[in-house]
Amino acid sequence: MTSKELMYVEDALGHEKYFLQKFNETANSLQDAELKSCVAAMADRHQQIFNQLIGLL
């Protein structure tokens, strides 16, 4: 992996970590069960993406 590619993956990891944190915070603050489930599913998807990026390293 080139240094430029590594920088891209590190940047993408930072974005995914941020999205994951915000979706989890939002899901925990919601009262509506259906909306909470939807946001939690988005958090799960960003966790999967984060794990895939870690796998590239």
C-alpha cells in the first residue's frame, strides 16, 4: 500500500469513527422505537465499514 493510499484509509477510518459515534449518540437519545431502530442500523453499517477498512491495514 502506498503512503497516499494509507493516508486515504486513515482519513476514511476517521470519518467512519465519527459517523459511528454520532449515529450511536443519536440512537441513544431517540424515543421513537422505529426511528431509533433505523438510526441504530445505520450505526451498525458504519461499524461494518470501519471494520472493513481496518482489515485493509
